[in-house]
Amino acid sequence: MLVKDYMTSAPITVHRDDNYDIAFEIMESKNMHHLPVVDSDNQVVGIVTRRDLQLAARVFKEAPAEIAEVMHSPVLTIPADVNLSTAVKQMHENRIGCLPVIDGSKHVIGVLTETDLFRALTDLLER
């Protein structure tokens, strides 16, 4: 079982200079909890969570603020061809709910979330 078998491909990303309300709108409309933050080369520079954005809304209210001000950085990433158990350990040890998945050029190609891990567990238990 590899990360690429369970990751969500073609992830939605935001840029560090986007306004945080854009990320909030994306999360609300797509029912998401994590968004990778990328630079102009599509390399992961951070991650923003729904909770981060809710806290930002309290602090910034309606004032504009860039995602760079509320994202977590540095962010842990994982290659697509790694064993899924390695991803589970990394997420558990670091108490995180999402790992951006990167290719050999460190471009984001997917995300692996707790929901994806539950899907993998279901597959494993049904075998």
C-alpha cells in the first residue's frame, strides 16, 4: 500500500500571497480542512487549516491578510511512492491531519488526509 494509491490527486492549492478569505471560501465550498500553500514553482511552502483561518478571521476581521501570515511553515511532505505505513507514522508522531504529497521535483501532486487513511483501513479490513 503506497501513498499514491490513497492520496487525493490534483489537489487544490493556494499561494502564500493570496488573501486568507480566498482559502476560507475554497474550504467551505469544497468541504475541506487543509490546503497546501505553494510558491510560483508549485512547491509546498506551508499548509493552512480551517482552524487557522477561523482564528485569522477573529484577529483580522475584514482586514486583508495574506495566507503567509496564518499558514504553518515549514510543512512536512511525503513522496508518492512511500509506503502508506510511513505516512501514518509521520502523521501520528507529528499530530497532523494532512501531508502534502510531492514528486521528485518537490512539486505538490496530491494530499494525504486522515480521511484517505480511513479509506485505506477500510480496504485492508475488507480483505
